[in-house]
Amino acid sequence: MVHVENLIYEYPGFRALKNISFELEEGSVTALVGPNGAGKTTLLRCLASLSEPFSGKITIHGVDIIENPQENHRQTGYLSDTFGLYEGLTVRQNLQFLGNAHKIGQVENRVGEVIRLLELNDYADKDAKILSRGWRQRLGVAMALMHEPRFLILDEPASGLDAEARIHLSQLIKNLNQSGISLLVSSHILAELEDYCTHLLVMQHGKIIENKKLGLSKTGDLRKLLLKLSSSFEPVVEVLFHHPLISGLTGAGEEYRFNFSGNQEDQRNLLKEIVMRDIPVLSMEEEKTNLQDEYLKTVKGNKEDANSTI
């Protein structure tokens, strides 16, 4: 979906993006993480065709966005870390303005759809200036979605939100992805990113140091499962070890971890087989990726590689 090749961006006297290349998959939700000053926001602005790089190539859905920035504006939505609203206009009027700016047909219908999608009904006819931080963020996402983009870029969307608003934002991102939108989300809140992200993109000092799939549960993907027993039961090893869809079995006693290559139906059948053999199963679930551990491991590994070349 997104192809970036040899991208360089320079500010006067400073190179923010250093010849970076990467790809993003269609249907993915990618976490863009890295320390302050790594170049994340500069990269996002380049992907949104708001900043023109010094050199390199960016293709999104087959469109060369450096050569055709307006075409990219039609297919990509962008919510910056700090964004402005027309404070004296209502929520509905803000969305109407964006719809007209994008020259959307049937603007009123689209405004109604977005208001329902973002659950803004109670605030639709109230001035934007009365909105709390969480509801302003919802309106910002709604404005970025007005032109029905296929690719949505969110820069620090959870910044300043309270716990309840963050939960709502997390669910919203999941819903948008399930509706067919691919997302790139930059955030420092790694615990929340791991709730919905499928890929990890790590930046450091203007370079991409990691681009990996996190392996969340999609049909047919290799997933890591955790089986917990209420008491130790040695015969379970025999069942798991010889199962054709299981590999990488580890554990002992009451906990076992393994890679599982089947779909959800296969997983149900495995659980049924374990129960039918009177194995005292307590639970069997997919282990969530710990994004913070993955990030720290990547950063540590990158430092060790850098030290080894000195």
C-alpha cells in the first residue's frame, strides 16, 4: 500500500530523514514509535503530502505522491498532533466546511455518516469551543475522515486524553481498520498501541531501525498461544507435541506456550480435543505482543550493533 524509497528530508543545517526506505501493508495498523526528535512527524507530513522531501520516492496506492500531492490529499486523511478547529462554528458546520473544501458530493449525507461513526450526535449542533479534549480529538478524526480516505495518518492522537477517552479512541481505531481503512499511528503510549496495532515501525535519529509484523490474530497467521492448566498434567505434552499445527512448544507444569498455525476453527478443535482427554485446562488464549518489550529490544539491539562497528 505504502512504498517509501531512499527518502531524505533536510531542514537548514539538519538532516531529519536519512535515506529511509520501508513498506506498509494494505489493511494494516502500524505503530510508528521512537524518541522525540527521531523524525516521526516529519515523516508523517511527507506521507500526507504536506512537506516535500529533498529526494526519494513515496508511492501510496500506486500514486507517486511527490509528483501528485493533490491526488494523495484525496486518498489520505491526516490528523496532526496539534490541529485547529473553527471555534465559532458548530461540529456539524466544521464538517460541512471540510466536505465543501474537498468538493464532496452529497455533503450533508456524508456529514451525517461521520457524526454517527464518531458518535458526535449529542454535540453536532454545539460550538466546537465547548468541546473537551477528548471530543475535540473525535471531531479532528471526523474531519480527517470526511473525504473517505483509504489511508489514515494519526500523529499522537491520544495526547492529553483521559483514560476513558483513550479507551474510546482505541475502539474507534479498531472499528476504522475493520471498515477497510489502513492506519499509521504515531504515539508514545505503547501500552495502548499494542491493543490494536498489527505492525511496528521504529525510528531513531532519522532512520528506520525496525519494520516488523506483530503477528496479531488473522486467519492462517502463525500465533503464539498460552495454555494454562489448573494442575500439572504431564500427558498434555504428548498431545501438543504431536499436533500438526503446533510448533515451538515450551513450558512445564501448569503453563505451556506454543506457535499455532491454524485458524480460529482449528483452535476451537484443539481446545475440544484437550478437554475430551480430561486434561484440567484453565484457559487457552493468544499471547498479546508486548509492544514496549519489542521496542526496547529493538532499540537495545540497534545500540549494540552500532557499538560493534566502532
